[in-house]
Amino acid sequence: MYQHNSQKYFSAIMLFQVISKEKLMKTLKITLATIAIIFLIVAGAGMYKFNYLANQSGYDVDGNKIENTWVERYIKDNQLSEAKVEYTIEKVNLSEQAETYFIHIEGKDWCGTGGCPLLIVAKNKHNVKLINEFIPIQDIIIQNETVNDWKVLTIVIGDGGSNETRKYSYNNKNNQYQVME
């Protein structure tokens, strides 16, 4: 009788193990499916951020919202708001003396065959100062070379028919970039 009970006990253990394996596999499948869904949601949100938001006005190239009330104020103060202004802001390191930004003005009301306007602004706690306005530009390259503690810029300027490359350095006397001689 003892042997018979032990066979029943052994059969019960085996049945429990089969049921536990099935439950474990089911739990594992549900867990993996949940992880896959979460991964897809996070990847989709990242794609939205980098592919959509990065191209929207008021977002930087990484898709992060820029606190741009100062840009809006600058545009309004300089009467650039007659037509809808679309822009992207790029924080750049032109000088250790100021927090500097490129504001790329975009849109059919602002751009032509020669390119789009570019504003270079410096910002501190109290105000925003226009350093330069280039209209139109095709491209801008920040050089490692510095003049007056500001980086030299190489700018490709377009006029609709031909492009011209010019180097600009910062002039401390008038606080703006000027063509290098």
C-alpha cells in the first residue's frame, strides 16, 4: 500500500509540474508580449520626437521643446511677424562671453531661391541682442579658429543665381560679425 500511495504522490507531482510549466510558459509569453509592446510604443514616441518635432518651429534638432518666449519677443519687437514666421533654433557655441543661437527663419514668405535668412543672437538673463542678420544664406560653418574670443564663421551666401563663400570674424568695436580681410 505504501508503494501504491507513493505512485499516486509521484503522479500528482508530475501533473503539478506539467501544469506549472504551462502556466510558466503562458506567463513568460505574456511578459514578452508586454515588453515588446512597450518597446514599440517607446520607439514610436522617439521617432515622432526626432522625425516630426525636430522639424517644427520652436523645437531644437533633437525634438526638444525650446523655451522660446525670448525668440517670439525678438520677432515681434523687430516686426518680423507680418507674415507667419517659421523658425528653428540652434544653440551654438560661438563665444564663451555669451549664450549664442542661430535662428533659421523658414517658410515660403521668407525663403527664396538664394536661401533663407539666418539671425545670430546672443542671450543673457536680461535681454536678447541681435549680432547679425544674413539674408539669404545657403550654409554656415563654424570654424575652430577664433578672433576676439569669437569663432570664425564661413557662410555660403546665395542670391538666386550664384553662391559666394565668405569668412566672417567678430568685431568687438561694433559687436557683430564682419567679412574678414
